[in-house]
Amino acid sequence: MGLLSFFTSCDAGFDSMNVDETAVNELEPMTILNDQIQLTPSSGIYGHLLYDAAIVQQMIAPYGQTLAGGNFNQDNQFPWVIDYFDDDYSIISHAVDVIENTRDDDFYHNAHQKARIWKAFVGLLATDTIGDAPYSEAGLGYHEGVLNPSYDTQESIYESALQEIQQATEALDPNSRIETNDILYAGDITKWKRFGYSLLLRYGMRLSEIAPGTAQQYVQAAYNGGVFQSNEDNAIIVRNDNYNFSLSGTFNGGERHNFYLTEVFVDYMKENDDPRLRSIAVRYVGATGIGDQDERLNRSTDPADQIGMPLGHDQTTIHDQAASDGLESMWDYSQVDRDRMVSQTAPDFLITYAQTQLLLAEAAERNWISGPAVDFFTEGVRAHLEQMEQHHPDMAIPQSEIDDYVSEQEQAYLAENPYEHIHNQYWVAGFIINPREVFSNWRRTGYPQLDPNPYPDQEISGDFIRRRKYVEREIAVNADNVRSAIERQGWSGNNLDARVWWDTESYNPN
């Protein structure tokens, strides 16, 4: 498949998808980039819900066929499940257009740097999803006539993208033209720099096990450069009735009855008396059918009422499991609250202060940065509890409950394995907003420690899915480059349980 470089997506004509059919230089660069920024959280999000969120056992759909994925450890090549590939490369291509059309243009200096950051950000999302991927030649169809881009190694993508993020972030200039129409930070260069350095921290830390020296270098550069300082820095895309939350169409549309919180996720939060469960979850107690859910009958957000759906069931066996659990039907299990957390106007989060502080806690434990690791940890936990209000005003957690929970987590952190606490909290902090990031951090660290999904009819030889497959339609038009990438990575085939470059066998932070 060629790489998209025009402004409206298309699923056909793959031989021309890397050719720009619009005069990009006639459009204002920040307008183009704004569109790609607001599309980034939606990039293949339906498939990431079926895979990433299910693999890390936060949410599952007990239905197979078009909803198959992480809950069944099966490949799913339905177009709306694999559209992340087209989506990612459409965003990259538009970012490349902005980069090329603002190169050496002082008037658009800051727009140029933001586009560099965005190309690197989405390129890293893409390679973390599939492994070796197009990057250096991505989006160059119009500019250089590259229709079938080569696949770069993940190592080289990380090397290039991390350098781009660091250099572009450093180059952002408050004395140059400020794009006040910037939808992320209204042109605020200080906040953009914090965003860039927080990305550098995230992806620098990704290399902790495969290249610890390089990881430390970038983590220190990010920390010294200045990462997020509070929830006010969160990279939020505000949504409205015209531009909806990335998953609202799923949770408020035809799939609203099909996704449930897992038993693993709900039990973890209940066992830790986590007040966020009241903000996240809803159960229609005693529901006998989908009509009860739609009517909001016996709607409860009380943590004591929440019951997560067990793993490993399909649409046949889940009914017997529900009866065994003392429920009226499968529709009696807990769901994410679609009236609050995933409403149409809920914001999308790209990266948060809470996540950043938790990664700094790991960096401090490794002695890569100065400061008490426990302070970064507790600040990260507190920040995410306080972040609930940013999702929806009715999700705000009382300050007394925040204080009590943070105190309890601090004591547990000091008494036990701190890395497990850091990454268990990272797991919760990424719920629904960052399925890809949660999946990547789990692959890197092994936390939370999860038991394999017991569904019997699996398509993997190992315990877990560890990547998404190269999509079939890409193989059809770019076969040589895909085949070379598979062979270069030492895989036996285009396998779901093959490990990407940075996904090592173990996590050894000490």
C-alpha cells in the first residue's frame, strides 16, 4: 500500500495513495496540522480497543467475528479493525507535507517544528504497533515519488524520531510567529516544549531494557528540558458535538452493548479501594437485556456493585458464566460509563502529567534523575485522580478520598516492589485514553502481571499477543518490503506473538 498524502481518506486505489492530489502549499500549515492533531487519538481506535485494551485486560467484547481480537488471541483483518495503518500514515503524510512546505521558512518556523514533532510521535505509535515500519520514506509520494516505501528497522526509527523530537522541541521559539489557532495549546510555546519533552521521556523510557544507555540519555534530556508541571499541561483535545471523543461512536452507537470492563481490572480497583472506579464504571444492576442498559435501569456507579466480566468467553459461554456469577444476564456486567467518561464531548488525552510523573518515578528509582522516587510516584497517582474531573465534572473525586488513597499507595510503594506499583498505576492512568501506550508499557515492563487469556481457540503459540500483524492489503501491494522486514526481524512469519525490537524477554531495572 502506498502512504496517504491527501486530505480525505480513501480505502481504494492503493497504488496512488502516496501521491498528493492537493496543492498543500495553498493551505495554511497550522490548519493542516490541527486536523492531524485532532485525528491522532482516533487513528484506528476501534481496533486498539479490540486489541490493546483487551490484551492488557482492561476491557473485552465477548463477541467474535468482527469483534475478534485480544479477547480471543486471534487475527482480525476487517477494514475497520486494521484502519490504524492507513490512519497513521495519512497523519504522517500530512505532517511531512507541512514539514516540506515550511522548510527554511522563518514565518512558519514554529509550525515546522510542531510538524516535525508530530511526524515522529505518530511514527513511533506506528512502529510500536507493528515493528519495523515505513518511516524515512513515509509521506514522500508527492515530494519524491516514493510509492512503495521501504521498511526501516525499529531501532533506526527510534534513533531518528527521538532526535527529531529533541531537536524540534529545542528549536521552538517564543520570539517567532505564534500560531494562536493551534488547537492543542493555542500556540503557547512553553506548553509545547513541555509536551515535546514529555514525549521524549515516554519514548526514551521505552528503550530501558534494549538500550539502557540511550534511554538514560534521553530521559535526562527530557527532565532537564522541562516536562509537564501539572494537569494544566495535559495534552487534551477538547471535543464538541461536531468533533466527538474518539471512542464515543463505539460506546454510544451500535457497539454500546458489546464492551465490558474485565474482572481483572475491576477486581484490582476494588481490592485497592480505588475511588476512580466510581468515576469510570457503571453497572445496570439486574439487566436482562440491552433495553435495560439503554433505559439506564438500576444504574449504579457504586464500586461495591461493580462486577467485571471474566476473560476467555465468547457470546455462547458468557451467558452460562453470568448465571454462575449470580447475574441476570451478560448485560449485567460492568461497563465504562458512556454518560461521563466516554461521552460524545469527553476530551481526548494524548499524554498526561500523571503518566509523566509515574515515568519519572521509574527514572528516579534507576538513579537516572535526582529526587525521591516516591514523590514522583505519589504526585503521579494524585494527578490522575484529580484528572478525573477533566474527563467530566461529575467524575470529580472528593479531596479527602484522594488524600486517603494517595497515602495508602505511598505506604504500599515504600513497603513492596516499587516498580510494580509504578506500572500498575500507569496501567490505570492510561485506561481508555491511551490503549496503545498501555499495551507498549506492559510489553516493556511486564506490569501488571497478567495471567494469559484462557480462550481455547487461539492463533498464537505464546501466552500473549505482542504486536499487530502487517495488514493484508499492504502485503498485496508492497510485498517485497514487508517480506524483508519480517525476515530481518527474525520472525517465523507475520505473527501476532512476535516481539518487536525493544520488547525484550525480561524487565530488570535494578
